[in-house]
Amino acid sequence: MRWDCSAPVFRRLHSVKPIQKCSNISLWVTCILCACVAAAPSPAEACDGNFPPRAALSAVVVAGGTAEFTFDGSGSWDTDGTVVEYWFDFGDGFNTGWQSSASVVHIYAEAGTYSALLWVRDDCDGISGYDWETIQVTAPGGEWEALPGDLNCDGLVSFADVTPFATAVLDPGAYAVAYPDCDIRNGDINGDGETGFDDVNPFVELLEASLPQNQAPSVDAGPDRTATLPNGTVQLAGSVSDDGLPEDDTLSITWLRYSGPGYVSFANASDPQTAATFTVAGEYVLKLTADDGEFLASSMMTVVVYAEPVNAPPTANAGADRQIEVGQAVLFNGIGSNDTDGTLVAWEWNFGDGSQAVNGTGAPYSYESHTYTQAGTYYATLTVWDNDGAWDDDTAKVVVVEPEPDNLPPTANAGPNQTGEVDVAVQFSGSASDPDGVIASWRWQFGDGTSADGTGNSFAPASHTYSQAGTYYAKLTVWDDDGDWDDDTAIITIEEPVGGGTLDAVFEVQHYVVDEYGNGSWEQITNLSVPIELGLQVRFDASDSTGAYHYRFKSDGEVIGSGIGNPYAVYAYDSPGWKTIELTVYDETYMQTDVVSMQLQIAEGMRTLSVMPVPSRVFRPVKWALHGNDVWAISEDYTDIGVADISNPENLPRLQIVAQGVGGVSQLVAANGKLYLNNGGNGVKVYRADRNNFELLQHLDTSDLGGAWAIGVAAVDDVLYVCCTMPEQLFAFDMSNPAQPTLLKTIPLSGGVACMRQVGDDLLTILASSSRTVHLIDVRNSANPVKLASPLLVPSTFADRMEVCDNVLAVRTLDGIAIWKVEFGGSSGPWPGLSDTPHMLDTELGFPIGARNDRLFIPRNSTVLDKYNWQVASNMYLADMVNPDGAGMFGGFVFDPDGVTGPGEPVLMIAVEGFGFAAVSAGFPAVTP
């Protein structure tokens, strides 16, 4: 029986999908094979007396190959009929089966010797004849790589292989003709060496395994959303993907409300990306579902719908009241205006003098200049509107006065030059005048370190007595009622009196005193029970001796001063202990002498106790804060934080670097376990002041400070104070819970605030440079700071920097350094106040200052400190100019609160360039009973 797979019935069945014809792939392939068998022609009827056909086989190796042969049976014949079918057996386990083609090509997979056979059948009764040939294969064929089931050689196993597989099973010869580039061995699925019916089921299993399997759809409802009534509409961002199976089903997509207090309207409930509208506030859960006919999948998302908010009106801020002169332009700005729940969209200034109002859009941050042409009191009103149409206004009072005429300075006259004698009063005849006012005050400086002050146009005292011979310059300075001044000088020559007297040796010990005007003179040390500091220059004055011609001073037997007519000796001790000072005076004949002596105690002076070792990396401290026994420091590049325990100043440890890259820090303070870092325009950072657990607790940025720039910080207990500019104001925050700071109070400031410093736990001082004032803030109740008076600094000078140390306030001005004592409950004003008159020091001195126990330290250069004694507010004197053993750059001072030698001698910590701090004894002697 010959099976013809090209029959119409085979083609018809093959074109029908298995799901339409058969219940599964196996039945479908079986149907095809059965159809081919059913369509094959029946064998011819046997013929009587038929002779069998003769087979003739030839095998020729393909040119250039050793394993590929062409087998040809076309030479076969039949004496009484026709050869109609051929069966080739290649001897390696493979054969063609019965086929109509007389030739075939075969490749041997292994080298060896094979017997190839050819059977033929005639057209009568199918009687067979055969022939054979021996095949020698010297090398295996290397071209074929088996892919079981791939009968059309497209590299895949799919439905496209069903027809060639059926052809290979039913008619191998037809397969070889139809697919000359393929190998029938790919149909050997079960591995028995032949392609036949036994390979049908394995072939079906391969097809089933290659078919795509239906998967459930992938559904994502998208991110959660929020909406606000009355609009109440959100855009949903869901997504759905599917594999397209089953083929005849349609994917169904649906949005629905899973839960919620009200109805939800979907613009297109079948679109994963659609709009949903809500009319009732609350929390809704929406569900997105996809169904492919076999599998169903879903995903949920949440929409929170808020009720319509109630608009809060804006706040207008017209700025501070002011006083100007007629014709002087005044600048207005509304930078303090704000809207807590929206934005400012429009503003208008009405200047109160009938002029055209000025308006604009947006926030009123620009300055508006206006000039008043007549004196009077005006009220400039700022009105602002927010984005919801609400408004607010605020008024600033402007007092306009007529300009005062320029003042003419006074004229001083110290009188004529004079000649006098020692201990004989000199009479002065000074005078002064003011062309456009009156003389308000005056001062005589007699040139010997003494002076006299007064008010009005009377210049008493009109006489002065000089105690030593010499040339003196008596200067009269006068001030008018507008603050202008003038001075004049008279030369006074004082000579020794003629004649002698009783020889009597007398001397006193003096130190050099600098008054508040920068003038210095030698003054007597009245309390010699207090030791004199080592290195301090003292003067021994014997000018009160009588009848003396030659003076000689000795200290412990060593001559320290001697001369004719010179009753003085200036000396500085270089070792501590008790010293015996002796004065011997001689008359002109050297025959008469007198001797007097006294005991002095010299105390240890400034000395370096220890210097910090170099840390793990270069660390130049430029700002620091003392917290208990720890000193916290910021590096020179304002980015790294270090800490060291200074409880033992004689053995300072290495700075431990606990943080790097904290940002540009201009100031740091420590209080109650927290470290506050001022980052200027980046706000204030709050850290835990713990070297083993140093972590950021809070960051107050400009939004917490009303958009302002932080220029100074201070802290008392758990209250943080931040001084800001643009706008100028002081914020007080409760930092007991750093995670949730609470704004306690805001105080408006003015005058161009430049910096803030803290005086103990009771007072804040804020320098206003352009107005030359200092705002005093009472923080005794730390949670409720109160602004006190704002005293004026030195008149007609510019101030740009301030330092506070141990109740000493220093302000750097163009005229020098102005020094005040902060007096709590003093006579100069309400609590607290400043000493009435500042001490002015020369501009060669630097910053910062250090102060402790009535000693003031100010760097003159990188190696020299000026040390001042200030036991009373009205009497400051230069105690010494010292170099504490090369302690390095005087970047600033931190004092050990207890002192390594007790309360009488605190330790001065001096910043050292390059690695940390040096501990230097400040040389504060204890009082001897």
C-alpha cells in the first residue's frame, strides 16, 4: 500500500487547527496520519506468471566529501512490467522505507564499513528484487546537528513541522525530495534509529511542550493619590499586561470602588489610566481587575480625599517706624509679610501724604523709595492680597523733620607757655568759645599722667602742681553741645627748686595705667598684699624723697637703677618669690645717706602647661564651644567637628574628629547635651554633644526661620536662640525634644544686626552695626526672652565685630576697640547695663578677646598678647605684653571653669594653628592674706 500525503484529504485536514478538529494534538496528528493511510492507493492486483523485478544499486560519494553518498536505483528493471517503488537501507540503522523516487542522498555519522541494500517492487503483485553495495566511510559527516522534531529545518519545533513529519513517516522519499536540505533523522524522536509511527507520540509531546502556556494577566493599580474637594478628581495610573492567551477570548478590564464613604465616578472604568471623581471626603480603596477568560487578577490603591480647606488671610508687615528729614529718601519693604496657607499675589503701598500709591504683583520683597517734601507725621500703609482673595494691611509711622544746620566746632585756648618749680602750683588761664552753641564739657591733661574733667565753660582747677622737674605739655580739650571738639596745648617747664633740706629716703611701687581715652601714666599700687605678676613691669618712684641728689635702687642686693637726679627705676622680675627692694639716697656731698626697704611678692606669670598632639589629620580650630570638660571645635575649612577633654590641662589629649563635611559653620555653641551649628543661609543644625554617639538631631532651615539668614546662635538650658537678618529678628525655640522643636517667641530687631554673643546664662548681646547700638536681651527666663535697652556705642564710628567673655563686651570700631563691663543691676540703666564710658584701645590690637578674673587678653600679633588689668570699670591698665612660650596663633580663648590650680588661677586655652589648643596658665595670682 502506498501512502500519498499530497492527497487532497491530507491537505484539507492539515489546514484545520487542532482545537477545531481534534480534542488534542495527539489526536490531530493521528487524524492526519490516518487520513493519509485512508487516501493511499490500494496495491495492484497480482499478475499470473509475473517475473520479479531486478534491482541495480549504485553508490557515489559526493565530490569533496567522505561521508555523503548519492544512492541511485534508476538502473533497476522489470522484464514484464515497470519498477514503481524503491527501499534504500543504508546499513547504519537508517532507511527510506518504500518511496517512488529512484535516488536519495545519505550522510553517515560515523566512519566505518557499511552494506547498503536496495529493494524494488514492480507494478503487478509487488514482488521484490534487491541489490547491494559495500560503502567505505573514512571520516564521519560533520554537517548535521540533530534537533529532534525540527522536520522543516527552521531551527524550531512548531506546528510547521507537522506536515514534514507526516511525510517523513509515510513517504521518506517524498520527504527527501520536499526537504532536500533537511535530515530525516530529526524525526527519530524516541531514539530507536528510525523515523516511523513509534515517533508519533514523542513528537506530539514535543509540540505540546513548545506551545505557549496561558498566564494570568499582570495588574498594577498604580500609586496612591490624594484629592481635595470641591474638585475631587484624580488621575489614576494603573497598568495591565497580558500574554494574549487563550486566543479566542477577549481581555476584560474593570475599575470599581472596593471601599469608601461615597460614590466614585470613573471617566472610563475599562481604561487602566483614567480619571476618578469623588464628592465626599474620606479614604477610598479602588480595585483594578483584569480577566482573560481563564485567569483573573486584581490590584488595589488608596485615594485620600480631603475636605475643602478654609483660607487663612495673609499678614502684612510694613516694617519699623522711622524718623527722617525733609527731602531724604526712605526705603520701604514688606519682606516680613507672608501667607501661611498660600502665596501673596499682589501688594500696594500708600505713603500717607496724598501721593500716588505704588502697587505690584507677587510678594512685596522689593524696596520702594519715597521722599516726603514737608515735615509732619505720616502713616505708610502696606496692603497685601493672597491667592484666595483675602487681604491684610499694616502701617509704619514716619516722622519727617526739618534738617538741622551743620554745626560749627568750638575753639580751645590752653593759655600761654609757662615755667615753674617742682611742688609749686602752676596757674592756668584756659578759655574756649563756640560760635553756634555752648561749651558742654572740657578736660585738662597736664602731661604728667594726671587729668581733670568738668562741664560748662568753667575750666577749674585753674592750677596744678608738678612733683618732678621736666617739660610737660598741658592739653585743654573742649566739646560743644553738638559733640564737636577742639584742643590746644601749652608747654610747661618745671625746674628743681634752689636749696636743700633734710635727707629722707621715700619710695613707692607703681604700675602703668591706661585710661578710657588711651592715655597712660604710672600710678601707685596701693595694695601690695596682692602678689605682682611675673614679667610685669613695675616702677619704683623715689621722687617724694627730700634732700636727695643721687638715687640707687637694689633688688636682693643687685643694683637695678642708679643716677643723679633720677628718682625712678623700671624693672620686670623673671623669677617668682619674695624680693627685698632697697633705696639709698645721697646728698650732693655724698657724705649724708638714707636707706629704706620693703618686701614684694612676685607670683608665677603666664606659662604653657601642655600642647595638644597632632590629630589624625590636619585640624585648625577656628570656632569652638566649651561643654562641661569637653571643648568642641570646628576646623579651618568650617566643615569638620572635633572634640577633646580638657579636664587635665597639663596633659591635653589629641582632638578626636567625630564628623566631617557638616557644611559651612560660622559659629557653634553647646548646652544641655546638644551642639548647635550656625550654617548661615543653610539654617542651624542640632547635634547630640556625645563623642561616642554624635548624630544629627534636627536641622532648622530657612523655612523654620521665616526665610531669614542665621547670623548668630546662643543657648540656655533647652532653649535655642537664633539671630537672623532679612528680616532682622530673634527666634527662641524649645529644643527639649529636638525631633519636634517648638517656636516660643519672636522678637523684631533693627539697625543692621551683625552678630550675637552670650553673657553667661542671663544675657544676649546683639550688635547692630549700621545703627551703632547693642540690643540687650534678658534671658533669665530662658523660655521668654525680653528685649531691654539698646545703648548707643561710641558716637560717630562704625562697628563691625563684637566679642563677649566673662562679662566683658568688646566692639571693633574704626577708632579702635571699645571695651565695656556688663553690669547686672548697675547704675547705667535697667538690668542689665553697660559701664558708662567704654575704654578705647588702639586699632593695632586684634580679635577675639579673652577675659577672666579682671584680666583682659587681646592679641597684638601672632605671638604677642596684651594683658590688661581691670579691677574696677573706670581703671584699666596694661599689665604686660607676653609671649606664652610660643603658644602659636591666638585664634581665641577657652577657660577651664575650675582652674588647675584652684579658683585663683584659671587656665587659659589658646588656639594653636595646625593642630588644636595649648593650655596656658593665665597668671592670675591668688590674694595673700
